[in-house]
Amino acid sequence: MPKKMLVILCLVPMLFAGCKNSHRIESASVIENVSVESKSGQLFYTFYLLTDSDEPEAVEIPADSFKEARSLAGSRYIPNMTLAKLELLLIAENVDREIMRGDIEYISTQASFSPIAKVALCDGGALAKVRKSVSAQTMIEKQIILCKNNHPEVNSDYLSVFNCYADKKSDSFSVPFVTASDELKVSQIKIEKNEK
């Protein structure tokens, strides 16, 4: 009898033990995509949450960098936020020189980000479509993959873009470029590393 009682006493604490730092999946705010653009001279990072609706659920945060936007989002705007499912980082073409390198360097140091997250530059029409429809975000991701398959020199994920910035042998590299006049299209665009 004492052995059975000892086993039961050992098992009881294990049944009630939990992970202090874990997030309940029901309460987690899963971020699928992030876009960044400038409005009236201020940068805005828009965090798109995973949703089953056709309309995106988005939170727009004024910040000077992805690091600052992530911190503000987690502390003020989006409780229990996770970026483990981040699929797209969409950067407005008019702010790429200002923020792309720094944001990519920051993301590359964060183990909590998905290693397969795609990076693309976008025109204003593409970002407007992303704000209106979840299907536009899905279509962009598929077209980026197709662009990469057709043009292997295109750097479509943040790790390859980080490596291109770190590579001292070349002055430029290509990334996907998303445009939308009537429909979404993805081509490639060259980034000059030394341009100011």
C-alpha cells in the first residue's frame, strides 16, 4: 500500500503542472502578414491577424522600425501576439531603402519568426488590395513562389535577403515586386545595396 500511495503522490503534481510561459491557442493572436508603408511622412506597420473571414483583420501601428512596431503591438494593441506563422512581409516600394535592411537584420535574429516568411516590395495598388481581401494575401504568396520557381535568382525569403545584404561580393540583388493595376502581378526588382 505505501508504494501505491507514493506513486500517486508523485503523479498528482505532474497532472497539475503547466507551462507558465505558454499561450493558450484559443487566446493567441496569430499574425499572418505584415505590411509597412509611409503615410504623411510617418511609417505604419500593419499586422494582419489570422482570420476565417474574407475581410482582413488588421491593426495599424505607427513606428520607426519592425522592432518598435512588434514591441508596441505586443504591449498595447495585440495581446498574446505570435509571429510564428508570419508568411509575408510586404514593404512599400517608396520606403524600402529606409527600413528594409534594418528590419530584415532584426527579423533574422528572432527565433520566434517563421523561417519561411516571404519578403516582397509592393506598389500602392497591391497594398490596397491586401487591406481589402484575405484572398489577395494568399494570391501574393502563391505568385511569389511561382516567381521564385521561374527566376531562381530572386530572393524571396527574409534569410536569403539577409544573406544578400551581408554578401560583400555583389552590389545588388533581386526580390519579388508585387503590383496591382487591375490584378495582382509579381515580377522581380533589383535592390541596390549601396544606394542612399
